[in-house]
Amino acid sequence: MAWWNYLSLQSIVDTIAFPRRRTLVIDASVTFTLTLTENYDLILINNVTVANDFILTLPLSATAGQGRQIKVKDNTGSCAANSTITVQRAGADTIDGGAGYLMNTAYAYITLAADGVTRWGRQ
């Protein structure tokens, strides 16, 4: 097999086995709730303020698929006890047995993985 055929075949295998995920950067200086529907694997949240807590709703674990990971991070260190990021479940899913996860310290982050049924677990 010629080397250029190998490269083409390898790029096809990489695309199937490792689908490209995307990074989402959010300016949370205004209050809003975001429900993830796209294949984002890294969510960087900037400028969480006292007046504007941020809520992120995960997709259903069954929709996300087994093994899908999502990382959420306070990117600017603005998270605190009075300016929080809440990662919450969709539907009846759980996040380590609960309904959500509260981030309330500077540069807080969480990595979650779906079981493909009804659960998101912290990694």
C-alpha cells in the first residue's frame, strides 16, 4: 500500500474512532442557562459574577452515549461562594447520584463521563 493511501485510510479511521469534539467558551457575565446539545467536550466559562450565576444542563446520558466525557472549567477564576456554576442533569439522570454539581471556588473544574443509560459520573 502506498504511503498516501495509508494516510487517507488512517484519517478515516481517526474520524470514526475519535470523532472531533469542540471547545465552547462562554462569557457568563449575564445570567443564562445553557443546555448542551452539541458534541462539546470542553466548556470554558469566563466572568461568572455575583449577580449572574451560571447553569449548564448536560445532555441525557443515553443521548450522549457510553464513555462520552465533558469537562467544565471556571476559566477566569471568577467562581466563588456567591458567584457559582451549577452543572445539572437532564431528565431523571443523575450526577454521582445527585441532581447536580455546584462549582463555587476559583478555577474549579469537573470532568464527567456518561454511562450511556441514566448516569453521569465524576472522573
